[in-house]
Amino acid sequence: MKQVVEQADNCEQWLIEGIREEGGRFRPSDWVDRIAGLGACFGPDRRLRYSKGLQAVVFDGQRCLMVSQCLEQQNAGLYRTVMDFARLNHLRIIRLDTASNAMVQASTGREKARHPPHMAW
């Protein structure tokens, strides 16, 4: 698996976890694939290609959604839909600071001592 440490065009990246702010797991369990599929298309080899701005990743053993703020410039409607989905469902949103490889909790501002997420495939 490839580590996600670079940022496209120096855009902020957000990690949306499948854990609600109160600690419960979000259902359905395939929500990451469903949301990431909104920005995906089929390549010439007939394989599904995820957008660079919206990707499924594995973080701390769970599937999460990586959202680049560059997506807001490329497809503002999709960016708003994804971020609103996360907020309305009270999912944990974490800002990835690639300069220091730190995970920063968006709502509290505290840093988490974790490694950067990995590509899901």
C-alpha cells in the first residue's frame, strides 16, 4: 500500500473517519466506497479510477475518506456534498498536516500521534 503524504497543489487534506463524534461506528459499513465512487470514473482499462481529490484510504485499520480541498475548486458541488454529509452525520473530520506528518483534529485543534493514512488499494 502506498502512503498518502503528498498534497496535490498544496491543498489541505481532510480525513473523514467512520466514527461518530460520540464514538459510535457509522453505518452502513460501505459508506466510504459509496462516497468515493461519486468522484470516480472508469479508465481506458475499464477499471474504476478514484479522483485525486476524493479517495478511500485505510487509517488505524479502518476505511476512511481522504478529501482534498482542491476538490472544492474542481467540483464545488461534490466537495460541499461530501463535507456536509460528514458534518450532518457527526463523523470525525481530521486535517492532515503533511509538513509535520501530524494529524490535527479539526474540531478541537489537538494533534494526534498517528501515522499518515495509506491508500485502500
